[in-house]
Amino acid sequence: MSQPYAALQSDEPPSYNTPRTEGDNIPDDFKYSVDVASCELPIRQLFIRKVYALLSIQLLGTVLVGYIIRSNPALQAWCFNNMWLFIVSIVGTIGFLIGTYIKARSYPTNLILLAGFTLCEAYGIGLSCSMVESDIVVQALLLTFIIFIGLTVFAFQSKYDFTSWQGYVSMGLWALIGWGFVMFFFPGRSKTAEMIYSGFGAVIFSIYIIIDTQHIMKTAHLDDEIISTLQLYLDVINLFLYILRLLNTRND
């Protein structure tokens, strides 16, 4: 009997459980159909590292653009005298956001769209920070960083499934949006109402940080690193803006 034929006749079943290393290529159909929680530890760790590396780059880029605008009076004056660029950044933010969601799994288009979204968002945040005192901006940055780190550690360690809160928090978000429209059309609001509104917004996005962090660990697919990064980035940015608004209102 030939050796290949003998191998085929072996009583031992073939091995399908060979451990996968970080350097192995993961088939696309495997990525799209398997969530992170069901993968081996090295694959889960690789996915989480990708998400938080992209998030760190986004946040650093946003801080850098904001700092450049905030620290340069001439550039600041030019930006306020050319508000068309701000309008372009708003349209670009929406366009790049939609494009990033549509092309989230198309490399490297997804990274290019994510970079465009981050740049447009950073420009608007830089202008917003330019109208606030430097001390308040720094306080808001530190508070946002501390809260984000604390909530992230809590979400990773907690055994409670906060993703079940998604529906309730979404209702709170819509209530926040509606409240914001009312305040916009009726500007004669009190300082107390402004602080309650800002505090409510900060709480909503703090809970979203926990939910989206657990989503990364439990229900996200292996090829959803761009979507996961985008969700966390929006949570952090909105948390920062509401904390900034709260501190600025308190200081007035």
C-alpha cells in the first residue's frame, strides 16, 4: 500500500482545531459571520488593539487640530472671517460619516474616509474651543480622559450586560436632541436649565461609552474595527463637548 493511500486510511481523524496565531490570514467569510467574543484570545486582543490604536490616532489628531486653531490668533481670526469653511466642514463631516459606514469593510477606502471625517470634525471642535477660556478647555479634556478611562475599565471588568440598555439610552438621546431644538428656538433659557441639559448629555454619552465598549467585546464582528472605532470616537467627542458646555455655563 502506498504511503499517501495509507495516510488516507488512517483511523485518526483530521485535526480542525489547530490554534490560530496573530499573523494568520483570516478568511473574509469568517470575519463577517463570527463575532469577536467567540474567537480565540489572541484574535480578540488583536481586534481590540486595532480599535483603540485607531481611536488614539483620531483623538490625538483632533486635539492637535484644536490646539493649532486655539493657539494661533491670526488663524483663529481667519477661520471666523471665513465661515464658509465651517459650513464645508459640517457637510464634510456628514458625508464622510455616511461614507465610512458604507465602506467600513473596504480597505484602504475606509481609512481614508475615517481620516476625512476626523479632520472635518476636528475643525469644528477647534472653532468651538476657540470661544472658551483655555482653563475650561483643559479641565474638560482632563475630565473627559479620566471618565473615559474609568468607564472603559469598568465595562471590560463588569459581568453585567449593559448592551441591553441600548433602547433606553437611545430614547434618552432623542429626548436630548428634542430638548436641544427647543432651547435653540427659545434662547431665553436659565443657567440652571443649561447646566441640567449639559449634565444630562454627559450622562447619556457616558453610558454609551460603556455600551459600545461591551459591544466591541461581545457582538462586534472581526471586520468591524472601523465601525467600533467610529462609535467610541463619537461617544468621547460628545462627552467632551457636553462637559465643556457644562463647565463654561458654570463659569459664566
